[in-house]
Amino acid sequence: MLRSLHMKLVMIMILLILSLMMVVGAFLINSVTAFYLEDFYSQMADVFQDPLLHHDLTTPSDEEENGAEQLFEVVDAFAGELGVDNRNRKLYILDSNGVPLVSPDGETAQLEYTENLTFALTTGLETGEVGDDSNLALDYMDVAVPIHRGGAGYVIYILDNKTTANDLTDQMLVLIIEALIFGLVISILLSFLLSKTMVTPIQSLTEGAMRVAERDFSKKIKVPSQDEIGVLTDTFNDMAGQLQDTLRQVENERNKLDTLFLHMTDGVVAFSREGRVIHSNPAADRLLRRAIGRETTYEELFGGAAPLDQVLAAPDHLEEERQVRDRFLQLLMAPFDRGREGGGALVVLHDVTEQRKNEEMRREFVANVSHELRTPLTNIRSYAETLIDNAGEMPSDMEKKFLGVILNESDRMTHIVQDLLTLSRFDSERGELKLSRFPFGEAVKDIYNAVYMEAQKHSHTLTLELEPGLPEILADRERVLQVMMNIVSNSIKYTPDGGHIDIYAGRKRDRVWMIVDDDGIGIPEEDRPRIFERFYRVDKARSRQSGGTGLGLSIAKEIVERHRGRITLLNKESPGLAIRLELNIEGPGDGK
């Protein structure tokens, strides 16, 4: 209860009023007492300094027998001015020895010798000084006046017991207490109203802050005042709006990161400093070929690559490589939140299997190109050296034969270089297609007519079957004819003499197709997946004999894929090979 700001403000007001009234009361009471004391001594001084009274006190009459009684009579005449009533303020006359000669109403009680009385008896009778020292702490007021009369010394002593001053002080204290009670009632009422006015907007701010802490930004705090609390409220509303925008942005970024983290192809595993898994994504499970849970440790997964302490102490990151079954993984290990208790290590797994395969393919490609070019160059050099060494001695028909070999090998090198340039243009995206419309059926017939004589040389039976009404297609005619020629030429080349080669063409929905089916040597099952790779040949010796470079089908596949078409090997039970070519009627844009 007392912890609330409302009650604290009320208690502050009450304590303030109490403190103020106590200070004022103490000041008034001390002031009254001091005033009464000062008034007493001023009154005594004014009376005893009267020349007439002083003359009467110091001048005895001729027939005077008792000086003390005469002094009493003289002073008693001024009793009203001195305020002597013999109840609260009493009059005494003492001789020089301090013996009371006159007491009020014959009082016989022992008289207390105060400092003023003692001073007047010991010093004042000799010097004439009055004993009138005042002290607020004493419960009485007194004055002792030394008098010399008729050769004898006397002391007029007036003693006030402060009853009047105490009564006045008590009455004032009662008034102060009454005023205090009245003031407390008013202050409590006012403090409740004031604290309510101050606390209500603060309570609204508190409720608004609690809603913001719970991420509820639907309501704004309304405070009509324009004071500091009103300014604070407006500032809080602005802050809440900015916080909402910031949280929304942070949430969007977190969703993006979560989506990226879950669907990225690279694996990510985060570990605490103790080596426990904090986070991991599905790609890490897939690449490591095992499930990663909260209980999985760093030592289980990557202890063999680098110790965790070494990773945490690394200035940048560590790189390692690991093989998991048939996959090659590159490990990037780095610390995060270095120097903090919540830090740890992060391991990123990158699948570099394709890179390794590409590197191997590049090495194989260079080796194949070198080998393919070295063979014709060797033949050319050998025949050329033989011609030089036997210049003028060889028969003319032998020279023509050697020159023919050199020319054939030169053509073979030219074909290899042209094929390599074609593949290079495709790889560098510079092999642009020159699209135009042409009849697909007529193109197939042109290929048939072009290879008919070659097929006859090998005693092949070459047939052509076209579906009626084949449409025009949008494609690069020269490239398409190149693909068709490559397919048909391979069938003629790799089919033993006297074989059968059938060409079919037709349409299926939005595509046209062509099939070349032969009963030649075919392709073994284990070699079929690689038949479209560059420089790949099933029978290398026979391919070289027939002039093959191993690039024809790879070029054909590149051209067909540029047209968004398909070139596939068909399964067949009889010996030989069947290749199917498909192209979009409306060009590459409609490829699926």
C-alpha cells in the first residue's frame, strides 16, 4: 500500500504539514516565552530606574525605626507597575546577610538563593549592580536590586514563577494542536486530490508500458494535460510507434533469415562454447547424412577436422574438407560473439562435389583435346618428314597417297577445332540462335536426300516415314539441320554395312519429333548416361578410324537445349540405337 506513488504523495504532504506546524509551534512558543521574559525585565528596569522611586528607596525618614518596612511600603506603592500580586510574582526584602526581612503574607518557607540574588548580595551591595540575568531554560524569572538606606544594605528581590507565561504557552499549544488537526484534514484532502491528478496519467503510462511490453500497440495513451507528464506521454506514444515499426522490421528480417536458414543449400550448424548444438538447418542433416539433435556434440560431427578450442581461438576462420560417402564437403569453421559468455562456433558446410567433378572434367577435357590433336599432328609430321627425306625418289602415286593422308588429318584437326569453337560459343553464351520459320518435314527430307548416297555406299537400307501435314516451326534452321545430320551420320557410320536405318517424323501436340532408328552396334547400357558428354566415345579406336571426335552428340545436345527441346536415347529390344529429337513448334519461348 505504502509503495504506491499515490500514498507516497499523501504521506509527503502529511509529513510536510506536521513538520511545518511543529516548526511554527516551537517558534511561537519560544517567541512567547522570550517575549514574556523580555517584558518582565523591561518592566523591572523601567520601574527601578524611576528617579522618584530611587530617591524614596535610598532616603530614610528621621523617625524611621525599621528600614525594611519602609522599603516595603515604598515598593508596595509601585506594586501595580511591578505586577507584584504575591501569588505568581512575589516581593522579598532581605538584609545584607540574605535574611528575609519581608516576605509575602508572612511566608516562612526557605527562600532559594538564585544566581541573581546571590550576585546582588555578594557583589551588587558593593557595586550597586542589579542581578537581572535572564535564562529561557529556567522555570522562573527574578530580579535582585541592591539598596543602601540609612547606612544599612538591603536587597529588593522580586520572583516570578512563570505561571502566567506557562498558561499562555499552554493555551497557544492547544491552539497550535487544533490548527494542526485542521491543517492535516485539509492537507490530506488536498493531497489526495493532487496525488490523484498526478498519479492518474502515470498509471495510464504504466498500463500503456505494460501493453507495449506485451507487444500490444493497438491503443495510444491519451493525457489531456500539457505539462511535463503530457509531453512525456506524447514522447512515449512516439517511442511506442517507432518500437512497433522496429519490431516489425526485425520480425521481417528474422523471417527472411529463418527462411534462408531453412532453405539454403549450404549446411549451417552452430555450437555453444561447451560444444552442444544450438541451431542446425535441414541442409546440414542432408549433407552429413545423419540427424543432428540438441544432444549432438561438436566432437561427434567435426572433432576430426579441428578441435573446438582451436576454432574458438581462430582470428578469422578455419577451412577443412571432408568426404561423406560420395560427396565432398568444404567446412568453414569460425567463432561468433567472441569474448561473450553466450558465444560459440559456427560451421558452414558447402557441397563442392560438382566443383571437384568439374575440375576432373576439365583435366579430362584438356587431356582429350591434347590427345585428339596430337594424333593427327603426329601423322602429318611423319608423312611430311617422309616426303622431305625421299623428295624426288618416291613414285608419284605414293606421294599423292601421303599428301592425301596429310590433307585428311588436316581436315580432321579443322573439324576438331570447329567443334571446340562451337562448344566455346555455347559455353560463353555467344552462340545466339538465328530463328526463322521453315517446314519441319522439308528439313527432314533434305537430311534424307543428303545422306542417301552415303548410305548406299555402305549398302544400307535407308527409309523415311513422315506424318502428313507437318507444320512450320520457329527455330535456327542451320543448327537444327546440323543436329539431324549428326544423328543420321552416326547411324550410318556405326552401323555395319548392309544395315537398316529408319527415319520417322511427326507431331505431338505443340511439338514435332524425329526418330532415327538403326540396327548397328548400339551403345552398352553402362555407357548410355554419358553418351552426350564431350569427347566421350564407347569404342575410341573405331571412332578415330571413322573420323569421330566425340564432340558431335555433345554439340547436338547443346543446340537442342538452346531450343528448349529434348534429345534422348530410346529403349529398344532389338540391336542398334534409336535417338529421338523433339522441338517446340513456336520456338524456344514455349519450352517446358
